[in-house]
Amino acid sequence: LTCHFLLKLYISDIFISCIVLFVIFVVLLLAPLPEICAVVIRSSFLAIAFFTGLCGCNSVHFENFHLFGWYLCVLSIFHFTEFIAIAVCSDDTLSIDSFLLNHSVEYWLAAILSWMEYFVEYYYFPSLKHVALISKCGFMLTITGEVIRKLAIYSAGKGFSHLVSTKRKETHKLVTTGVYHFWRHPAYLGWLLWSVGTQLILCNPACFVGYSYGKKLLECGCGVGNLIFPLLEYFPHLFIYACDFSLRAINYVKSNESFDEKKCFPFVCDLTKDSVKNLINETDVDMCTMIFLLSAIHPENIPAVLRNVFKVLKAGAVVFVRDYGLFDHAQLRFGRGKKMEENLYVRQDGTFAYFFSEDHTNEQI
């Protein structure tokens, strides 16, 4: 009925009416409602957002809203199809949160900053907003990201979740089929392509750089920084949290001539017992590396370490793990007196060396 009424008006009046409805639905989103009403409100809100964007794309009186109109269309489609995809492929985890409209404070802060950049630049540098080729490339990038992400949800099935799990569930399994055959984390890849593409649609140079490169990484067991400094050299926009249980190792990192406190925060932390949340904000980390870390921890403590680290990861964060596999040459070199348990050995300095089998790795994941 709303759309039927709006279609009787001129395109400029439609656009203004959509903005009014948009504000009304924002207020309704914040109101406590029964679940079924909340679903209807959010769906209607996204429909109005899409219709507002569509009107903005074709408005003669509001030419500066053309690109922002396309952006609203892409944004509303993403959030609506996210809910539909979960409903079809992983209905056990379906909830109001599946719309991802309450993704995080950081998500909406980034979105609001992109809106501010668009209108400020349009006012002062209007020529920046008339590069059709860039906007078209951004539109194609958002479509590509959308398709990859939805295929990832379909391939993962009931094992997919928007939330980072700190405990292994029966539905969790290592997926190697579908798009997971080509990418290890296709859902995260799709999200990245989509978010970067939205800024190309708006021709936002500042937010494009921020969305592409403004990432935070947690290096667990950093040692003396053999991974930290090469990463910062190749990715200068990266910020690294670096932790190690050895104070001496952390001091080596700080004394390195390449150390920059604006790009790296090294700290002492025993991940088996010290809460990493005391030093890093919850859901603040985009990527995490564990290079030969888990093998140096007693197998009984590995689940606790993973739960500890996962508390500071964003939804969709990527964890890079490299470690020893069963029957690695290093395992064959250990003498009989060094073996403590099955696949667990002790080095001369008293540290552990565990060798992972594929089954044990799947259990831990």
C-alpha cells in the first residue's frame, strides 16, 4: 500500500517520502518488539531503503543522490539476502541478528563515516563523484563479493554462523567442497570485496583505503618479531598486536630499529592463563597468526588458548596457523627419552613439541 501511494507522486516527492519513512523505521528498529514483528519491521526497513535508493538513482531534482542511491540499493540487498541465506541454509542459527543490522558499533561507525565523506566531498569536490568507470567497477565488485559470500554460506550449510564460536559444536566440520575448494575463507573474502566495492560506488578515496588496508592483526607467540617486521614492511597500513609469554622476547621486539609503537603493540601474555581481553578490545582483531605456537603448548591447554584468542576476533576474522604435522622430520629426530605422550615431546629448553594429526586438528577446530 505504501509503494502504491508513493508511485502516484512525482519522483522528487517519492524520494522525500522515502526519507521520512526511512527515519520512522529507524525509530521502530530501536523499539522492543516481539520477534515476528521485529522481522517484519527490519524487512520493511530494508525494502524502504532499497526503494529510497532506487528513487535516488532516477531523481532529477536530487542528482547528487544518484551514486548514494545505488549504494543504498546494494546495502539493503546485502542485509536482506543475508537473512534469507541463513534461513535457507542454516535455519538452526536463524535469528533477528541474521540481518546483520546490529553487526557492531565499528561497522556502523565505518558506514556513517563513508556517508559523511561522500556528501562532504560532493560539496567541495563534486568532480570526484562523476567518475562513472570507478562506480561501475565498484558495482561489479559488490556483486562478485555478494555471490562468493552467499555460495560460502550454501557450501558450509548448518556449519555456518555469523558469530565466532569459542567451543566446537557437532555441526562444525572442515569444509573443502564448493567455493571452499578455491578459498579457505570465502565468506570473509566476499565480505571484503563487497565492503570495498561499496566505497568504489560512492567514489570515496579515503574510506576505500581505510576499508582495504586499515586492518588489525594479532600475532600469537611473536618471539623476537621475525614475522612482525616483514609484514609491516609489505603492509604499512597494518596494525599488529604482538604477544609472547617471554618478557625477553618482547624487549627484543621493542629494541628493533624497525619498531614503531604507532604500528605495533607488543605485550607479555601467557595465553594458557592470561586473558588477552585485558589488553585488546573485544572483537577488535581482523586476522590472527599462530606460527608454530600450538605445538609448543600442552594439548590439554590448546582449547583454552583458542577460546581466549577467539574472544578478541571480529566476526569473519581469519586465523592463520602453521605447525608441525604427524611424522614430520623434526618428530623423527627426537630420541625416545624425549617423548612424554603420544605425539608429544619435550625439548632441551623444557618447551613442548606436539605433532598434529589431521583428525586431531579437525577436533580442535
